Amino acid sequence: MGSGLMRLSAQTPPDSSLVKPAPYAIGLQLGSTGIGLQLAKTLRADSRLVGRIGVSYFAYDRVFRVKAGEGKLNITPDLVVGIALASVKWHPFRRNQLFVTAGAGYTWRPNVKANVIAEGNVKFGGLQISEENVGVVNASLKWNSVLGYAGFGYGRSTPIRRLGFAVELGAYYLGSPKVDLQYTGFLETTTIDEQIPVIQNNLRSYRFLPSLQFLLTYGLFNKR
């Protein structure tokens, strides 16, 4: 009977909750702020506290056209989201992969730009304007370069097995945007400059950048 118990014990797999995650991990992230890389390190013996550094990048500059009377407005966005982030991730429960996280980041392109030119004669509110008189409009919204971040999710940044998966939902705090407007053509005859403070005030609630990320991790220096 004793030998039977020994054979049964040998066939029973170890409890994975007793196996520690890898001390380091590298991760590939994909989400609303683009594609990025992340390096993580456990900060406590129980692996419930993890430090992370990472970078993500997204760019978009495809022209889109808006019909305006007989003509069109060609709008060329210049959108680049490049963020470097350092954060700490905490698992409140020992055997649960739920986590909360907070940190700070830096963006080297804290603005969104757009260039607007006319193609043909366009019409605004019944007023028809020639292509030459429309001119060129360059608009920009600029936020802070230093960002705050907070979020929560499920999964480990340093997996128990060689590969791991996590999903994270959070938001960056950008501060209130500032409006910059440069133009030629018919707008020079208007009082639009006087409206810029009003526009900035109306946009002050756009202080946050939501972030949804999916993370695939690879454990490093795992002793298993």
C-alpha cells in the first residue's frame, strides 16, 4: 500500500500556484496606442509587485476628403502617438491574476495636427468660395509631454510558464489641450482668432487618452 501511495504522489503534478513566475519578462503589446515593447521585473519575493518599462508607437497620416458643395476639402491628419512609460503593477490577491497599475510616461509628440486645402469651389453655409480663396489651414492641438497613467487588468507581466497573456484597460492623463491655428485665404477676413480661447475652453474635458492593450509575454531566467 505504501508503494502505491508513492506512485500516486509521483504522478500528481505540482500545484502551479506554488511555482513562482519568471523574475524577468519581455512583452509585445498591441492596442489602441499602437504596437510596443515592454520589459518587466518582479519586485517582491511573492511576485505580486512588478515594475515595468515600455514604449509604444502609432502613426496615421492618410488623407480623407469631405464634400463641400461642388468641391472637396482635403484633410491630411498628422497623428503620431509615441509614449515611453514606467509603471508599477500590483496583484492584490495572491492566487488571482487581477491587477491594478499606475505610473508616469513621456510623449515626444504631444500634439495632433491637420492640414486642410480645397479642391475645386467649395460652399460654406450657402457661401461659395473659390479654391484659391479658401487658402490653407493648419490646425494643431497640443497636450503636456509628461503624462500620468492608471489602469487595471488581468494577467501576469512575468508568466509562470514560458509564455503568458494579459489584457489591460487604463487611461493617460494629458492635461487640457492648447489650440494653434495658422491659415491663409478667406479666414483672414474673419474674427476666428477671437474664438480660439472659446474653442480651448470647450476642449478642456479632453484630458484623457483611453488605452486598451493586449500583451504577450515571454519569461526570462525562469528556473523551472
